[in-house]
Amino acid sequence: MNLMKRNGNQIPGFQRLFFDDIPGRELFNWENNNFSNTSTTLPSVNIKETSDNYEVEVAAPGMEKSDFKITLDGNLLTISSVKEHQQASREESFTRKEFSYQSFQRSFELPKNVVDEDKISARYENGLLMLTIPKREEVKQKPPRMITIS
């Protein structure tokens, strides 16, 4: 049996062997998961940049468009939702009351002086909330053009 000498509270190579070799280290990256500070789940979000705009998709099945609140304060875009459901029934000898409460809030900092704030649009269909955030004309990538030589 070989004895292993400890260096402080760590066994040499232990951390590298078990923690550094995990692809992407997503298991230990609590900053990038779908849980809020209150341990409730947050909807997944896809953000895509095109030459003309940013497209945001929020996966929120079972919701209605009236459940969402979208605000823009300066360059901070906030998507939130509060949904409450109550059901009560009364029988001969008992009363049953059930309720549920769901809420979330996601905030995104938009690039300054890049988006056209007045043209932001949103729609909800098939469980997806989709936002289109157009870029200002002056920052859109222009296609290559030919320059003639005189």
C-alpha cells in the first residue's frame, strides 16, 4: 500500500483529476444554469444576433401572452411573469382549496446605442415568447460593395 502525502487539505492531483477534466465544467458552473437565487426554475432563453437585429426566444409553455411583462429601462431589458391559479371545491364534510404560484424574471443588458428601442416587438406562440430587437440603421453591417478604380 502506497501512502500519499497531503499538501494542506488537498491531495495532489485529486482536484485536477476529478474537477478539471469535466468537459465544460457545467456541473460546477452554478452561474449559467436555469435556477434563480430562490431555487426556482427559470425558462431557458436563446439569443441570436443577425445583421439586422437580436432575436430572443424564451421557452415558457403553458403561459398566455397576458402573463408576461416586458420592460425596457435604459438599456436593461427585463422579461418577467407572474401566474397564479386557484381552485376551490366544497363537499359535504370538507373544503379543499388548491393554489399554485409561478413567477420568474430575466434581465438582459442591451448594447448601448446599438438597438432601435422604438421598434422592439414581441409575440407568443406555441410556448415560445419571441422578441425581435432591431439594430439601428447606422450600426447594421452593410454588405460588401465594389469600389471602382479611376
